[in-house]
Amino acid sequence: MPPKRPKTLAEQPKSEPHPDRKSDAPPNTAKDEEQSETKSSSIPSKRKAKTTEAPSKASRRSVRGAPQSQPDPIKLLQYLISPASLDLCRPKDEIEDLKNRDSDLRTYSSSTFTPFEELMCAVILSRPISHALGLRSIRTLFNEPYEFTTPKKIRSAGFDGVRKALDEARTQHRQKTAQELVLLADAVVEHLGDGEDDVSLDRVRRECDDEWDKVPIRCDLVNDNEKAMLKKHVKGLGKTGLDIFARRIQAAWPNIYPFADQRTLSGLRKIGLPDSAENLKKLLDEHWTELDVKGLEGGGDEKKRRAFVRVLERAVGVDLEGNADAVRAEAAPSSE
């Protein structure tokens, strides 16, 4: 018998992707990239010399190597406090939502929330979901047609009503989040508040601190008793959730101010602001009269706390949206 003729490349069976592969990339992407690199290494030296001498590539290398100028911290503060920075802190779908819906839409990025609403947000945002999904869930729950802004409204809607809103938000972990929000409403009525319509959470402060309504010298997180009380009664609220709650609630609860969690300090560091709560407060105090804060609520010390919180929140948002360089550019020293 004549020897078997080896199969040509076209006759060989094609490999199928593995059924468990989760990546959207083609199965042989890595191999193709390897082959591409091998081919490029075999280009004749004359062509290589041409490529390396191209001025555009030399230009890119020189830009990378050039030292970046440090942003002006006062410009940074002013920019983050101003409305101009908002779109760099928001997910793209929130920007689109604001264009297509009522301009009075309540958002986590720009609205003032009650302590009860802040606690709801802390529960939602401590779930392992993206920045965009967390903020979309909050927009859906707090605006028409749901407006779940009090314990009474959540209890009236029940699990099914809250789950329906989260379905509309197209978020993740809907069942568990709906359960936790209903349990939160129950906990506020029974342990943390003064009835179904109370959104102040003053009972927490009242029971944990005899001088809760005064401005103490203490500058820690929610004090240990308050932390323990919230953690005990709010299912799903751990360290991350408590940090989120404390970061926002210090605008209304002076005994927490100044506070910044590690996640926020990382964002501050990336844009060029002091990476400690005390140093950021000091910077704000020293330059307070230079800043335009007319758009902030409150007066005196409350307005200063709200400015501090706004800087923290926008630093986190900018970091999560990958816009730290854009913010630094806005606060770069003048070239003149």
C-alpha cells in the first residue's frame, strides 16, 4: 500500500473553544499575540531601524519620562466642591439618566439624604457590585415611582415591592439586598428610630452618647457604642458599610468629623490632596475664606463639614470612574 499522505492544514479539524471558557476573547488570542510578536521580531534590521527612528514614538517616550507638575491643592478643593467636577465623579449611565429624566432626580452624587437614607445607601453600596450598579439602585429606590425614603414606605411595599424596584434597576444580588432593606426598615422602627416615619436615627445617638446633641472634642468614627448598635441591628452592615455611612453622615453628626476611610484616602492621594482626615481638614480650615461654597447647605461649621464630605465623595467617585488624571489637569498650576 502507498504511504499515507499527511493531511494539509486545511484538512485538519478545527479546535473548538472549551465549553467552560468565560472570557469573551477568542480562545487563541494569546497564541496569536505570541505569533505576532515572533513575526515582528523577524523583520529585517533596516525596517526596524526605520520604526525606532519615527519621531512620534520618540515623542511618546519623552512624555512618559517627563515629571508631572503637582496640582494646586486649593484649586483641587475648589474644583471638587464646584458643580464642574460632577460628571467626572458619576457613572456614564447616571449622566445619561439626568439628561433623559427630570432634572430634580435625586442622586447619591449630588443630593442631600436623611440619616435613614444614608444608612440604606451604606447597605446597598457595601454589596459586591459596581459603582454604576450601586448608584443606579439608589436612584431607582429614591425616585418616582417608588420613593422608598422612610421605614413606613419600605414596610408597606414589603419584600416584593423592593425586589421589583431592584429588578428595574437591573442590579445584582437583588433578592438579598431586598431582604436586607426590609429588615433595615424593621430595625429602625424597633431599635434605631422613633417610629415608622422617623428618618433621623437620633435614637442611636441618644442611647449611645449622653451628650450626642453637643459638639464633642472626640474625632473618631461613629463611637464604639454607635458602631456596635448599628452592626447588631442592621443585617448586612459590616466594616465597609459602617465606613460608607460614617463618611457621609459626619456632615450631620459633628462627633464623627473629621473622618475618612482607607478607600477614600487612596482616592485623595491619587489626585494630590492630603491623605489623612486631619490634614485635609487643616487645609480646608486654612483656605476656607478663599473657597466658593455658596452652593453648600447649612452655615458655619455645618457648611464646612459638608464641604469636607463633598471633597471625600468626589475623590472616591473620580477614582472609581478612572478620572484622577483629568481632575489633576483641572488643578494644574498656570503655565504663565
